[in-house]
Amino acid sequence: MSDSQSVIGILTLGWEPRQYIQTVEEAVALKKEMERRGIYVDISWTPGYADIPGNERADALAKEACREGENRFLDDTTTTHSDVKMGAIETCTIKWQRQWELSDIGRFLHALKPNVQEKSYPDIPDRKTYCQIAQLGMGYAKLNDYLSKIGVVNSNLCDCGHPETVEHYLLHCENFFNERKLLRIKIYKLVRVTNLTLDLLFKNSNN
């Protein structure tokens, strides 16, 4: 598993790497060798940091250090480590946002989450559920439309005969008519909306 879209793209979709060329070539060669021996390598995307105690603790300590730096009495000419760190974070966030807006990949998720700082799915009960929803939102779910692109299956069609995309799976497939009916009832009780859309299902909301 990896939390990097680039790694997933390089290893499954044939994207060209821009850095760590030798490492990437070795990883691709190992993957091909395993598949030649009949060992299927399942490479899945997973969100970084979510529900990982060590990472969450490190993040909490970093935020605490930033707050302490802000509360100190300093004159205008003093530059602290916290100042540099905050400036670096702001700069990286701006660059990340710009890349997210200009990139030609990940457009499915961009339409649902245009702001990189927006927190996703805050009420998900466990990491497994979070990963499943995130993979659907990224388009990396184990549906035939994606699996056919990475060579796992030959056809992108669902059992019902239509392309098994995320939209088809969640909104249209007749095989899940009853489940979708129950979902509509639950959503209506929460937000009084009956028309299911991908934006409704994936868009983070504070309401």
C-alpha cells in the first residue's frame, strides 16, 4: 500500500518517474519478476497519517511547538525555527494547491475536493472504511474499470453489462438496487436530500 498517487501511477499505469529513477526501475523490475513467477502484486492507495498514533503524535507535537513560538515575546527582527517552519508549510501548501489545480491527473477527486487543505471524511468510524471511501473517491477502487487499466482483468464491464466505474457502482448498477435504496433513506434522514450524486457522497461538509 502507498499514500502516494505518483507511486500508484508509476507502478500500475506506466507513468514516467521524475526522480529516484534507479529506485523506481528496480521496483518495477521486481514487480514484473514476481508477476512472471505467477505472484500477483496488489498495489493499493491508502491515505497517509490517518489513525496512525505515531504520526498523529508527531503532528500534535509540531503544532504545539508552533503555538509556543507564536506566544513568545519577540522583536520584529527575530526569526525563530517556528517562523521558518511555518513559512515552509505555507509555501509548500501554496505550491501543492497550484499543482493540484494545474495537474491533468486526479480530476475526478479534484471536482469533489478542490482545496488541498480540506479535511476529508471526518466522521468515518475506522481506518478500513476510510481507505475504502478514499479509494472510491480517488478512482483506485477494485472495480473493473480501474482493474482493466492496470491489466488485472480483461474487461472493464460490470456483471450487468455497463462499464464498472465508480459512478456506475454507486449510483446506477442494478445489482445494488436494494442497498442504494437503504442508502437513500439514511441520507434523506440526515440531510433531507433524495437525489444521490457523487458530489453528495464524497464532498466533505461541516453541516
